[in-house]
Amino acid sequence: MYYCFPIELKKVISESKLDNFIYFDERKDCFLNRNKKKVNIEGNKILVISDIFRLYDMLDLIDDFNGIPINTMEDIETVKHWASFIEPYHRDMSIVTGKDFEDLSFLTYLFEKYGVNGSIFLKTVDKDFHGTVSIIDIVDPDSPFRKAMKYHLSDEFMISPVVTIDEDDLGKKEYRAFVHNRTITSISRPLHKTYHRIPNEVVDFINAVIAELPNDFPDYFVLDIASINRQLDILEFNPIETAMPYLYNSRVAAISEDLTHQNITAIPKYKAHKCSFECEESPSSPLFDDIPGSFSHDYHQALTGENKLHPSLSYLFEKKFIKRKQ
Ligand SMILES: Nc1ncnc2c1ncn2[C@@H]1O[C@H](COP(=O)(O)OP(=O)(O)OP(=O)(O)O)[C@@H](O)[C@H]1O
Ligand SMILES: [Mg+2]
């Protein structure tokens, strides 16, 4: 198997210098490995590693050169729509469209389920926004939420009750597992610099989730779980292609022999140094990604009047996307 990344992301993909990591060279119109040797991907399995902006171009390239993507575009869509295949154990999760928020019977259902003073946790399937929205704002046709939603009637949203995630000294008890071929390969808390261990029950829980997956669900994905009211539950699934690896995570398919980090300081060489037992400040993930045309951008604008550009997009405008020579 090869791991194929867009050359522009070389610096942020910490594994990029490992064996089997390849990138596309536009000038030479071929794939190269870390020694700049040409690699023929025809008939080989390829795990694309990318950001969301370049993912589909990368999949097209693999197709052009007759490589076999680990996940097809349909597989990636299935992982993004995981809540249609798998139910969390202790809370409801459903996928709705923007149109539903114009539908009186759906609004009545939300009002009755969550109450006039209630809220829901809402995020876009495309992952540009997550946050808590009050029922008052959802049912008010003139609220910023509903104004923004008018431009996103066909977009898909995941809704669930707002929960409180249990915490300890290192912050929220959340765990990210990379799963290759339905086997856990690594687990980490969402920390980049802080040594920590993983409770055995986390491994058992993730294995139980994997064992119950429907047959038509892809075999390669990233699973986030959390402890909520002292019970483990599924937080979400993410495409393995675009998910960020934390301190003990790796995108490589090799199974870690120490999933719970008993050898707590054994971090692969290519990982950033300066790790410690002191808890790092975990930068909270942005609620709004401000990608033009996204729900996040329009909701942010409706709420604040601001109109700003997502930082990774300003970078993209300087560079053109990977394109094959015609
Ligand atoms: N139902 C919920 N209620 C309250 N907080 C939640 C809920 N679900 C998730 N969270 C918190 O919000 C964070 C983001 O949620 P989630 O990962 O599901 O969305 P996302 O769009 O994938 O965001 P990110 O890209 O930051 O991972 C989670 O890490 C968790 O801490
Ligand atoms: Mg997430």
C-alpha cells in the first residue's frame, strides 16, 4: 500500500518521509517517493492523505493512474454519513436537511422534544460548522440561524442533544482511533504534546463498535469516542483520508503493539518533540470555519455582520490545485 499526499501538505504530514509515502510531481507527470524515485501506482492500493480541499483532485489522480483507492468517493461519503448506518449508544443522532428547518411538523417535533428553553448540538455533514443552537432561534423565522439556513436548504446537518463530556486533568475525555481494515491501529486523546495513557475499557469499547458495524460500512476510518456521564459513546466517524492524527495516532496501517501507551514516552521519531507530562493548552476547534459559500460562513455573517476568509483558503488561492498535464 502507498500513502499519497499532495506535495503542498508535505510540511504538515509528519509521516511524509516514511517509506511508501508518495506525492505527485506535476512537472514529471508521475508519482515520486521520498528519494524522488518514480513510483508506478497501477494496481496498487493507495491511501490518500489530504485536506478536504484537495481530496477529490487526489482521488481523480489515483484514478487517472489506475491506482486502487482504499476508500472510493462513495466510501468517503458513507463515512461522512455514518449516523445513517450506526446509532450512538446513549443519545439520538439524526441527519436532516436545511429544508427541514422550514417544515412546521419538524419544528414542532424539535420544540416538543427539547422544550422552549432547550438547545440542540448541530453540525454540518461537510464539517465546516459545529455548535449549540437554541430552540428559540430554530423556530424563529427571523433569527440569524434561520436567515443563514435559507441559503442552505439542500445542505445536510447532524443534530443531537447537547451533552457534557466528562473531564479530567488533561481536559475532555475524548479518544481518537485510527482503524485500518476494521482493526485499531492507534489511539490518542486529542492532544499533540502531552503524554497520556488510554484506559483498557476504551480499547474494548472501540472493538465492540467495530464488531457491530454493518457490512456495507467501509473498513478504513477514524472513530472518535468520548466519556459522557461516565459512559463511553460514539462521538463521530471521520474519513481516514482527512482526519488529523494526535500524539499517539499514526496514519500508517501498522498496528501499535501498545495501544494503551504503557510505554508512555515511546513516540515515533517523526513526531514533533517537546512532549511533556504537563497538560498542553488544547486549542479548541473553531466553531465557524468561514469557508465562502458554506453554512458556517453565512451563519457567522448573519450573527456578526463579519465577512472573513478561512486562513487555509487564502493559502489555496495562491497555489493552483494539482492538475495533470493534458
Ligand atoms: N452533542 C454534543 N454536545 C456537546 N458537545 C459536543 C457534542 N458532540 C460533540 N461535542 C463537542 O464538540 C466537538 C466537535 O464535535 P464533532 O467532532 O462531532 O464535530 P466536528 O464538526 O467534527 O468538529 P471538529 O472538526 O472540531 O472535530 C467535540 O470534540 C466535542 O468536544
Ligand atoms: Mg470531529
